[in-house]
Amino acid sequence: MSVVLRGVTVVDPRNGTLAEGKDVLIEGDRISAVAPAGSLAAGEVVNGAGGFVVPGFVDMHAHAMENKDPSGTLALMLAHGITGFRQMSGSDRILRMGPLPADAPAMLARPGDLLTPFTAGSADKAVATVRHQHELGADFVKSVMTPASVFAAAQAEANRLGIPLLGHLPLKADVARVCGDGMRSIEHLGAGVGLLACCSSEQATVEAGLAQQRDISIPPVLQPLVAPLFKRVLKRIVVNPLLMVRQPEVDIYEQAAQSFDEDAAATVASMLKASGTWQVPTLIRAKTMQLCSDPAFGKDPDLRYMAPAALKAWNKAAAKFGSLPDATRQTFALTNAVMMRLVKVLDDHGVPMLTGSDACGAAWVVPGASLHAEFDELARAGISPLRVLQMTTSDAADFLGRSDLGSVEAGRQADLVVLGANPLESVASLHAVTGVVRAGRWYDVDALTGLRERVAAARSAA
């Protein structure tokens, strides 16, 4: 069946231009034509007068497939205009998975098992893990907590095979070397102190403190036995990793934040741009970690979409965070403010960035709604409405190498969002989703509301 969006304004995120009074004809899962309003016919005509059509939103850091039944998560994402996502944790099972069911965004990229001290406890094992994931067709390899020396071996093998390696910065890594060696994207501004360490006027002292931190080291004979336990523990840790931070690490956070230097940050930004290393700041994830006990999180009406077990874990984490010493919570709040400043410096210097929410599992991060919260955090950091739109549409397509996504043109994938306000004027307009097209299927406001209510009903019955 064909659909035409009649009389809409087409937004080109690449150059920020508007084409008013257009019809967008969709046949199958493709855009077949964009022409003056009233000139195209279709089986279904949608009156789009006053609407702004943009490419579908892409959440470039999500864990939607973590749950045994991800259908609710996927439906919430689609209801918020997310038509595609990058799955940031994987397994052999996920790598072998076929297309997702209806009422779901597309999984645009996926890795295998995380590269950790358990899958990469030595250089040889790291190389073997990278090869295994490449053989299974992984789109990338994601590294978390991998020691710098082992990370280097994994990066070299990934480069040889032509598979991207990305994720968290190694704890004691030389950032310039890691990025120069080909790290494709840095998530969460590095995770932990991350990029803040090399944006400090006291960089040598901060890095000396980091050098005192111990890498996780598991004897090879124990790794197969401990790895399954680690996966279970990791699910609890990701609710809020800051609850595991000890005082020496808090001191490092404080020093890095207090000594943040915009000139040093500009130097780092220039290096990142030159190396082509993308950033996925996930500012909403930083906020929910670093301000976890803020009462506003617990009053979010979108919590009705979450399972009771998740809410219990989130409230427990908030209570524990609230019991931390005042000085510790002030340090994390300062870190959050400094991260916002860093993102603005990165953007000002042309570092390529993407939007990501880190849903699911993280405290107070509700699938779908959290990407919109990320839009707001980016705006609060001083990122322009056009840049935010680009980060979640055309830039995501560029990063993924998907020439069929990221613009509203004939021949492109029919993954679209209709907005009730101009997204170039305000980031708030990105919240005004009045319709979604996913793979050529039209969802009006009632249909999108129905997706949300279906999830809410399932949660209340749990």
C-alpha cells in the first residue's frame, strides 16, 4: 500500500533548509517521490499541513535487546520517533538474530560479547575474540574495562580485519594514541573520568592518580568460570556505576573537574577531529548517574512504562546515592556540569557527535523518552537545534555508512518523523511527534499513543 504525506515541509538536516508545500510519496519501504503538494496520489493520503518531515531518529547507544522480551522497549522507542538504533551489547545469539518484528525500530548495528577482562584477559585472547566476532558478522567490537595493553592488540587486529573497535576508553590509555590507532567512537565521553583527565590544567597529576588504579585481572584458568557471574553482576552495576566508586577515585573526579581547562579541552577536540573519532556523550546517562538521588527522577510520569523490578532497583540505587557523603555528591554534580562544558567545546571545534540514551538498565533512563531527554541535555549544553537534529539523523547515517538513511529524498528508506513544529527553531520541537513512518508503515498520533498504552498495561499487570 502507498502513502502520501500531503502538504508538509521537508527538512534537510544536512544543510538546515526547509522545502515547504511538498508531498512525500511512500511506496513499500521506500520514498518514491518528493514533489509539490497535491501532485502525487496514493492509496492513503495523510493531511500533513503544518507538519515538518525529518528522517527518523536514531538512538546510537541503546541496549534494547537486553531483556528476554524486548517488545515493550522497542514499541516505546518507536512511539517516540526512534526508527533505528545501534545495539551496544551483544552475544552470538544477537549476532545470529534476524529482522525484528513489527512495531519496532531497525537494529542498525550490533556487536558480539563485550570486550572485557574476561573475553580479553590477554592480548592473544583479545585478538581471538575480535576474530570470532568478525567471523560471525558483528558490525563492531565494543570494549569495556579493557586494559590499555590488551586494547592495543585488539585494535590492531580490528584494523587488520576492517571491523570498528569502539566503546569506553581504557583506564590508563594515552587518548591521542588510542584515537590515532583508529578507535571509531568514544562512548560517555570515555566513561568514568575519561576525557576529563586530558582536559585538565593538572593533567599529569590526574593521570598519575589514574595510574594508581588497578586494572581488573583474572587468571586465565578462572576466566571461563567467572565470566557468567560477571555478566550477572554487571547488570546490577550498570544501574549506577558511581555507587562502586571508592574515595581515591572520587578525589580524582574532583581534581579533574575542578581543574577543567577549556584551552586544554580545545586541544583534545582538535585531536579528536583530526583522528576522526566520534563522540556519543549520552549526557542523560551522565545526569541520571551523577544526580541519581534528585527527587525529580522519581516523579517522572514515564516511569509507568517500566517493570516493577526495574523501578525497585532504581529507587534502591537512588537511596544509596543519597546516603553518600555530601562532598561526594557535590563532586559528581560538578563533574556533570563540567561534562556539559566539554560537549560544547567539542561541538565548537567540529568533533563529530551522535545522540544516544544508554537505555536499558541504567537508573531513570526510560526507553524512547530518554533520547528526547538527551536532546534537552544537549540543548542545555549549548548545542544548536540543527546540530541536535543532525546528530540523531544525518550524522548517524554517515557514521553507519547508510546512504539510504538520513534525508528525506526519493530512494531513501521510508523511516520518517512528522513534527508539529519547526525543529530548526527549537530542540523542543523534536518532542512534538505527530506521526511516524517506519519501513513505509504510517503511525498517526492515536497509533503512537496505543503503543505506549499497550506497554503501560503490560507493566501494570506484571
